Amino acid sequence: MSTLEKTIILLREMPEHSLESLYDFIQSIWLRQDSNAERSENTISTSKSMEGFQVLQSFAGTLPTDFDYKKELEEMRNEKYRRFD
């Protein structure tokens, strides 16, 4: 079985939210390869920043569905500022 066939099977089994992140990542790699020859040395730091941003984006949507933001925020505030009470 070829790598392409294995990849297609894997993609069919992935949840939709993972596919969206994967698509964005693959598209960024594709665009980077196309424009790699046109980049100057000044844009290298920008591309590194974008790579970091894409890594952060890959974590989007990874919280459990029952995550209570307000409760977690209150607990963290209490933990951090408890000594001031």
C-alpha cells in the first residue's frame, strides 16, 4: 500500500475538526514551498513567527466539551492571589 493510500485511509477516519487543522497546515507548507525561492532573508523571521502561530492554532478546539471557562478562571485566580486575602 502506497503512502498516498495510507494517508487517504487515515484522513477518512479523522474527525472533521482535525481535518480542518490538518488542511491549514498542509496548505501553509504548500504555499511555503511555492514562495520559498522568492523570499528574502528579511522575511525568514516572519516565517518562523507564522510557524509558531500555526502550532498554536493546531491546539484550537482541544478543550473538552464540558470545559467551564469561568470556573477554571476563578480557581486559577484564587490559587494565584490567595496569599493576598
